[in-house]
Amino acid sequence: FKMSCWTYVIYSPNIDRFYIGSTKETPEDRLMAHNNRVFGGKSFTSRAKDWELFLVIEGNNIQICRRIEQHLKKMKSRKYLCRLRDSPEKVEVLKEMLARP
């Protein structure tokens, strides 16, 4: 039995911003939570209600998903996120690289 988790990137056209997170919930449920401001009025994602899934990376444990999340945040690059979205091979390489202890 494999426990799925995800690193997700959502995008708001309204504020032209990305948000990167990781979750054990489905990315669709998490997206709904962000758009419904479940995380409170002070959270970054409360600035918009038009978040859409931009990139979803499935993992089999939350530590790997959090590592991927931290890596994406550290890159601070819109181009990098676009390249990953457009290239599933790059996502696989990233997952393998960050899965190593």
C-alpha cells in the first residue's frame, strides 16, 4: 500500500503569482481549500480566489514531497516551474535526485 502525497504549484492569473505547497490531501481538495480561504485571511493565498493547478508532482512519502517543495521555493524561478510543467522527464529526474538520502 502506497501512501500518496503531492507537491503542488498553483497559479493565480489575477495577481500573477505562484504558490508552492505539499499535501497528503488530493491536489484538487487543496486547491479548493486555497480558493475558499480555508487557511485564513492572512495567508498568502487569501489574496486571490482564482487559483488554478499549474503543476502537480506525486510522491510516495511526505518527506520527499516537502523536499521537492523546498527545492522549488529555493529556485525562485517562474521559468523553472514552466520547464518542469512542460517536461515530465525533468520532473522524474528531480524526484530521483531529491529521493536520495
